[in-house]
Amino acid sequence: MSLDLAGAAAEVLDTGGPGRRPAGVCLGVATPATDIVLAAGGWARLPDRAAPGEPMTTGTVFDLASVTKVAATTAVVMRLVAAGLLDLDAPYLKPLRRLRSGARGSAPRPPHRRGPSIMDETGVTAAQLLAHRSGCPPWWPLYCRTTDRETALDLAERLPPHTPPGTRRAYSDVGFMLLGRLVERVTGTDLATAFRQWVAEPLALTRTRYGPVPPDTAAVGSDGDRIEARMVETGHPYPVPCTPADFTGWRTAPVRGAAADGNAAHALAGVAGHAGLFAPLDELLRLASALVHDESFVPAAVRARFLAAADPRDPEQGLGFRRFTLDTPHGPVPMVGHDGFTGTHVGVATDRPLALALAATRLHGTSTDRAGLVPVDELSAAAHRGTVRALEEAGAFPPRRTPGHTEPVSPSGHTLESP
């Protein structure tokens, strides 16, 4: 069946005013009637005085930014839970203590601990970390204190709480950094290898991996560290006890093939639970669809726990996944997914075989500060409108499956703007 997403790509490229529009875009959809269909427009790297620029293609690899939280960390945790290797409701440090005592000799070296950890004192669980209810700070520039990975993760464990653990949702990069450490201790290997062994290889994903990746295969993720340097300087939107002078490795040129996220790139060697994964959109669509619909990859009982609301008072948040609805002529469709700061987005319907993905390079060629960036949810809303319209025109919008799947939630925004 023929499906044309060129109009949807053009709509995303036109989102935002002068100095705010993304330099390039790739978007895609997967349904049984269409299989995977992709479209691309704009630039993977803008022309400049030194080079003519490179057009965006459907094979371009993207820095997924916080989509890593679902596509890598949550995915591995789901598989570990299904294998009986991780208890979501056990205190975060319980498996770390067991492994440090020698239960798994192949685990990476225990971190050198200096002083008490807030995680020791609160009994925070993996489920709370996944649901952003751990009380961990939203963001903290670890690289202003260290560029050693284990030392940085030690520091992340010792940061004071942002909110009392378990009381409310407070979106946290730091919490997912700690989940990445937990995965490493449980699996006895580094996070990149755990992702490859537990997710990429079983799904035959050959180009989805942690960076760095060959720059000529990737879109530019950002034009450097200007936004994070400004965040450190101003303490906005997250107050931190650091100044730009505390770090000397600020990047001032376009970042391509390495993580745009400062903590991932500078403190965590490019491999982190909150950011750092790269993928082409066809593989991202396959991965996301498998997490929600492939019984052989994630059993239904495990999937149901992750996709349901983590707290009945907060229907927009599952374990790892954000929950939202897609507006369609057939009514609201329940979705789960995630956004990424670079301009990425993935969403999968829970009641029918439908997956959507977007990568819009909103941090490349833009002349605004963080507050002036075109929001990711505006870009994803444009992608949703255009994709639904194309599916309707082709008569390919998938029908709802039989009852028994995850229930819909109230329509809502789902902006995730960290760092």
C-alpha cells in the first residue's frame, strides 16, 4: 500500500518561526497495512562556509536523547524483570550490595563510596526511579565536578533529594542515570553491552547502539554546549552550585555522532541511562513496537505493569513510558512513548498496531536560547497530524484490536524538556 509522508515531514519542518525551525526532519510510521514508511526533509548538516551541507535521509542515524530512557533503559529493565533478575519493588541498593559482596564476580568494580547516600536512607525502588517518583533532582551537571564515569555516578547517588521520595512525579535525568547503573550491576556488564545483548540482538537491530557513531552516518544533534553552559551560568531552570568555569570542555562546534547531552558526553563516557542511544527511525519503530506488542519479547504481565499508570492519581506516567492520546477521526487513541531534547519522539498505540517516530533537529542552526526553542511536543503534534492525515487518505489507519489491552487515558500534553 502506498503511503506518502512527505507532507507530514514538510509540516514539521515549518514548525516554529525564524531561528526556531528545525534544520531537518525524519519521521515514520509502522502499521500492518503499510509496514514501515519513512520520509525525510531538510538537512542532516547545514551548509556552511567550509562545506556544502548534507541532506537528511531516511537512513540517517539520530541522537535519541531522552528517548533513550524508554528505548534502552526501560527496555532492558523490562527484559530483566521478565527474566526474574530484577525486582521492581526492591530497594535500589539491594542488588548493588549483593553484587558488591561477590555474588556476581563478573560485575564491574564497585564504585568508591564517599559518605552516605540518599538512596541508602530512603529505600528508593526501581519502580519509583522509572516513574520519576524517586525524589532525585531533575538535572545536575556532574561534569562540573568530575569526568570519571564511576565517580560521576557515585556523585549522582549522593545528590540531595529534589522532592520527598514517593510523594509526587518530578521528571529526573538523574534517576535514569542511576537506573543505568542498576542495569550494569544486575547484568554484570556495561550498559551498552547490556542493551546490545538484551534488546538489539534479539530484535536484529544492527544500527541502534550507544555512541559515538560515525559522524557521516548521523544528523547533527546540537550546535555545541551553549544551552547547558547557559543553564549552569544562570541556574535556570535548575539551580546548581556550579559555574561555567568549573568545566573546561565546553563544545562550541556542531556535535555529530556523539551525545548532545552534556552529562552523557562529558561525565558518563557517552553511555548513560538517560541519554546517549543512537538509532535510525526504522529500527526505533521496530524496537518500540516490540516493547508494546511483541509477547515473545516482553510477556503480557510485565508489559501491563510498565504501561499502566504508575500511580492512579497521575494517569500520564507509566514505568518509563509517558502515557498520552493521539487525536484521530476515529477518536482518541491511547499511546505510550517518550520525547527527547534533541527533537526526537516515539509513540506506540496500546490498543492497535500503530507506531510513530520523529527526529527533528531543533538544536541545529537555531539562534535561540533554551526558553525560545520550539517545544518538542509542538513538533510531535505536527508529525502526528500529518501522519494521521496520510494514513486516512490511504485508508490504512489500523482498527482497534479486541478488548483487553491497556486502557486509554485522558488527553494531555506530554512535554519532556530535560535537561
